[in-house]
Amino acid sequence: MMRIGVFDSGIGGLSTLLACLRYLPKAHFLFYGDTAHSPYGDKSPGQVRQWTEVAYDWFIRAGVDAVVLACNTATSAAVTPIREYADVPVIGIEPAIKRALTLYPEGKILLLATAMTVAGAKLEQLLAQLPEARQRVQALACPGLAERIESQSADWQEQVQQYLQRRVLPACTADVQALVLGCTHYCWISDWTSGLAGRAIPTLDGNDGVARQLCRRLDIPLAAETCPALPGTASVDFHFTADSAAKIHIAQQLLAAYGIRIQLN
Ligand code: DGL
């Protein structure tokens, strides 16, 4: 059975796991959430690189066939150096800016991401490659947002709503045609970001692209349809570096909301 490692600082990467399950329902997944060090977005790129390398080594010892960095921040800080020595395909996630520019050829694209992703050289390189990106893409760092989502505390939804009103709504000007979620944690609140400005703003993320790239790298024929249906069960081992029992419970609940029952090994 194919074994796939999926990595994030916490529960954000579960949204990427969902996309991977659509294409590889029979694979065995190892999900590693580095909750001991989250949130990554306000740490240094050197630290995030080091923690991502620790996770990569853990996956290799566990015998995976591929590693998915289901974290834009870790991809920004670590995918290039890890690929230099990696023995298995390493798939990173990047903000879906290219798709947004193509699908919405006029107006502004608002990118929401962590401070590290917004300041990183990887985003700079991506913007430099895409015509018009510099004029049309506005990047907004959202420090503290992933943290609020990660907490899943009794009032996390209220806290996130307040944050969005205060920090994101002012950036949703009338010329914004699409939102790009450049942090996997934000995928859990995509309904709120699209409705924030009192008009429906399409919201894009990179999860489907990551799942498709994973299939390509593993030579698995791609389903013709994008976004195939989710399976009812999934084989997943969870490894969280802190608060393990509580995080596993949250992970199971988040996936159960999509009708997925987890077979723990
Ligand atoms: N989920 C991560 C990302 O996609 C990072 C969130 C954080 O730990 O700051 O960027």
C-alpha cells in the first residue's frame, strides 16, 4: 500500500489531506502536525526549515513514498533545501495566484498568508514569473489568524470573525475579484472569507493542485474530473508533537464533518 506523509504546523494541513484523499483514497497517510512549534508564521525561516527537516526525517524512517508539505510557510522556508537531498518526491504548496490571475483577468487578487510567506523569497519569485502579478496581487499578512483557527477553543469562531472584520475586511476593496488562501489553516474558514465583504468573492486555495501534483510524481493516472468525491473511510496515522490526544480528536472531528471515518492503526 502506498504511504504518503503529510506535514503542517497543525490542523491546516488536514485540508490538504482531504484533497489527497479524493485522488488516493486507498493510500495510507501519515499526518505530522508540529503543534509543539506552531504557529510557524511568526517564527524565523531558519527555525521552520529545521523543524520541517525533522519531520522529513521522521517520514523517511516511517518508509513513506512521498512527502507533502501541506504548509505554505514550511514550503517557503524549506522545500528547496530539502529537495536537494530528498530520496522521495517532496510536494510543496504555493498560493494559487497563477490560477486566480487566469480565472479573474481583471481587478485585484487579495492574497492572505502568514507573515513569513508574505515576506519570503519564494513568493517574490512566483510574482516575478507571472505577468501583471505585481500590479494585481495584493499580499496581506495575517499574523495570529492561523493561531486562532488552530486553537479550536470554545470561542475560536467569534475570535476569527472579529479578526476578519478588523484586519481583512478593510483590504477587501470593491476592485478585489478573488481571494487566494495562502495558508492551509485558512481553508477551514473559506466560507467566511468569501462572504466577508457583503458580496460573494470567489476564494481559491492550492490543495487540489497539490493532490494532482502528488499523483503525477507517483505516476498515478489522474482522474479526468477535478475534485473527485471523498471516500467514506481513510487510513491515517496522526502524529502531533504536542497535545496529541486533543489534536487527534479535533482531526477526527474535522474529517468526520466531511463524512470520513478514520481507520487508526
Ligand atoms: N498552515 C501553515 C501555512 O500554510 C502555517 C500556519 C502557521 O503555523 O503559522 O502557512
